[in-house]
Amino acid sequence: MANVEIKLIESIKIHGDGGAKDCDTVVLRAPKYGDVFALGEPQAYAIDPNSGLMLTTNRDDVIEKYLQRLCVTPADPALLNQCGLADSLALRDAVLRFFSDAIAARSASTQT
């Protein structure tokens, strides 16, 4: 799985030797074995006993830990605290997409 780039709606400020500069893209690397077994699933699943439907709940605390571990750019993941609501939701969705894409790929490979 390749790195994912999330284009930000609102740039964040990165401070370095050359002063402050804008960063308009966050890059996340794909989770690996150590990440998954250290942090667990970013979603919790349960079956509704009345309807039999599968219910899914995002585990925002786990998603946040993934963002801290997977963040390539900016180099300091604490800078993600500058992100507004829309960008924060895009970052959350990127983490969840890693897992949904991996499940789909695994499912496709076992059907061949």
C-alpha cells in the first residue's frame, strides 16, 4: 500500500530554520504489522440483537493514535492540531480507508 496525500483546505504552519512556511498537504504512510497490533482496529463492530444488523462505531482515540504514528508530512504530527474540522475529518477518513481498502484487497485475493 502506498502513502496517501491529503490536500488540506486550510494550510497549517510549519516552523523551521527558514522561519514559518505553509503546508497544504499531509502525507500518511500505510499502517504495518507493528501499528495494527499495537493500536488495534480503528472501528468497533457489534451486531444489533433486534435487527441482526452489523453496527460500526469509529474509535476516535485509536484513529488519533494512527495519525500520530503514520504522519510523514509534517514531520511533527503535533502540527496536525492546527487542522480545522473539514481537514480533520479528511484525515480520519484516510485512516479508515487504509483499513477498508486492505479488507477489500484481502477479500478479492481469497476469492481467486
